[in-house]
Amino acid sequence: MIKETFDEVKDKFLSSVVKRLEIIECNIFDQTKEIESEHCQITSKDRELQDLKTKLNDSEKRTAEMFNEHEQYSRRNNLRITGIQGDKEFQSSIALT
């Protein structure tokens, strides 16, 4: 009688433990899948970030080249003709001395 009661309690306890273990295993499996999904998203975002950094660097290089080219070819080609009356007001103080 005591052995039967003990076996029943033991079976109930074991079934409860097994049920809890199954629930925990399911939760772990779900969390593992979620972690893998997040890892894939992070990897994708890292690649996208690297692509954007490369594009930004290329754009900065092109902008610097365009700025340099613009500065090289934008100098003024002005002529100053001296000796004409009324020109003294336009001459600089260095030229007058």
C-alpha cells in the first residue's frame, strides 16, 4: 500500500518535471531561433553599413577632387593697363610707391 502510494506520487512528480522540462526546451528552442534571426539581421546591417561607408568615402574623394579642380581652373585672368588717365584711383598703394 505504501509502495503503491509512493509510486503514484513519484509518477506524478516525474510527469510534472517532464512537462516542465518540455516547456523549458520549447522556450530555449524559440529563443535560439530568435537569436539566430537577430544575428542574421545584425550581419545584414553590418554589410549595409560597410557599403554606406564605402559610398561616403567615394563621395568625399569625388567632392575633394571636384573642389580641387574647381579651384585650379577658377583663377582670374585680369589685365591691368597702366598709364591711362584716371587709373591712379584704381591702382594699389604698392604700385604707387
